[in-house]
Amino acid sequence: MRRPDELAVLARRVVALGIAVCVPVLVGIWFTDARSDPWVRWGYPPLLVFLAAFAWVLLQRSRWAVRAALVTLVGLELWWVLVAVGRIAQAPDAASAWASLAPTPMLDVAVCLVVGFLFQAPRTAALHGGAYALVATVAIGAALLRKPGAGDALWLTVRYGVYLGVFIALLLVLSRAKERVAAAVADAAAADATASRMREMAYRDELTGLANRRRLLEELRFQAGRVGPDHPVSVVYLDLDHFKAVNDSLGHAVGDRVLQVVAEVATEVVGPGDLLARLGGEEFVVVAPGIDGRRAALLAEQLRERLPDAIEAVVGRRVTASYGVAELTPGQDPAGALQQVDALMYRAKAAGRDRVAAAEG
């Protein structure tokens, strides 16, 4: 389904395409009929310029499209009534007068009605179109009354007016249906956006914007199913050292800012295909597909070196972290994988903190 804005763009492009198709036809008519028809000789050149300008507005100045469409619509409607009355006045009798209105002038009315429904609200377009059809029918009938043999031509005029009324009714039904479709599309888009936000909330840590524990466990389960000799997957676990002292001495607002700095720096260090998550509190985990334990340990060393300086630059206090690094094994349970790197992280803390402990092997 197309969104409402896409439908508006489509309407502008369709009208512009219609003008592009009509212009060569009008030029051809001018070359063939200009000598014998003064309405074509003097009326078509400004009409062509007018239509070309309208097409340019539709394609290049979309914010002016609705106003330009209404001006064009009213102008074409007045032009058509003038041409119809003028041709009838030139004809020797009612039959030839009626014949002079087909096919182009008759089709012009239908085109104006369609354009009205493309750029106006359905109710407005129906009222506008109904008024225009009535004026056109009355103007033609009044002009034909002055010609010999007006009876049959008047009957044709009445039938033409009835057909225009039916055409307007059909356009109104289609336009109402389009409105409902557009509203349904808008509602569906809003619902989809809401669902996306809810999914995002379900998988994102509110403070740091990183993946949360739920998303981390899903990723670990997924990557454990992909592990193989040609596809190692490593896990880096980091826990900030003495973070409670930061909260106690500087306040929780500063502690939150420290966590945000960790997220910002870690996002710059990890690869584009890695998952960076906040497990909870001051604990963070990186899941790195395609990276073996040795390269993951180097990534942890990068974090270990960069984080204290970055945190100090923001909050005025150096905060270090301890790291555990291990490779996933095929089919390994997410909880087991986290326990493994958690144990390695505690080994790093026991060894003096601010260091990396990697699994052997």
C-alpha cells in the first residue's frame, strides 16, 4: 500500500505525464487546423505554454501544486465554455454546432473533472464538478437555442449533462474509496511505527541506547548455532572497577554519565557486525562474530586503554575496567557463555583489576 504522501506524488506525476502526452497532440492539431479554426490558431499557443508551466510546477515545485492545479482547473473550465459557445456561434445550424464540440472539447470536460478530484477533497471536488457540469450544459444549450434545428441537439445536450452527473458520482465513490485507503495506510504506518518503537524499547537499554540483556541472550543463542572452524565467535565481558565508589562520591547522575561514555567509546571500538550490550549495572558485553579469541583480546585491550582517559575527560575521574574474553563453543548455552566470561573477568579483578583475562586454548 502507498502512503498518503506517495499518493499525492503519484497524482502529480500522472497529471504531468498526461500533459506530456497531450502537448504533442495539441501541437499536431494546431498545425492541421490553425488555418481553418481561429480558436485553435489563437488559443492553442497560450494553452500549450500554460500547460507546460503547470507540468513544471507539478514536478519541480510540489508545494505550489494544489494552488496551481486549482488555477489551471478554473482557467481550463472557463476556456472550454468560451470555446464551446464560440464554436456554436460560428456554426450554421445546431447539428453542425454539436459536431464541432467533439471530440476534444467534450473530453476536456471529463479531464477537468478528474483533475478536480485529484487535487481537491471529494466533497469539494463533487460540488465544483457539479457546478461546472451544470454551467457547461446550460451554456451549450443556450447557445444551441439560437441555431436552426435545435431540438435534437438540445436533447443530446441534456443527455450529455446527465452523463456528466453520473461520471461525477463515480468519481466521488472512487475518491471516497481512495480516502479510506489512504487513511488505512496512514493508520497502518502509525501502528507499524508504534510496534517498531515497542520492539526497540524491548531490546534497548534506556540509559545507554545499547542492546539490553534480552537482546544479548538472543544474539548469543543465534551465534552459538553458527560457530564453526571457519566462523569463530568471541565474547568480551567488561565490568567497571570500583564503580560503586563513583556513585557514592560523585552521585548517580555522574555514574550514569560514566556508563554513557563507556557505551560511546565501545561503539567506536567494536566492529560494525558486533553486538554491544549493557548486561546490567556497570557490566557490558561485546559479541564479536568472525573474531577469534586472540583478536577479541586485542579489542579488549583497546577498550582498556581508551576508556579511563575518555571517562576522565568527561567527569574528571579515571575509571578502569576488568575484562574477560572467551570464544563461544558450538551450541553453547547463553547463560553458560556469560558465566564463562564472567569468571574470567573476576580472574582479572583478582589479579589487580584494569586488565584482560582471556580463556586458554
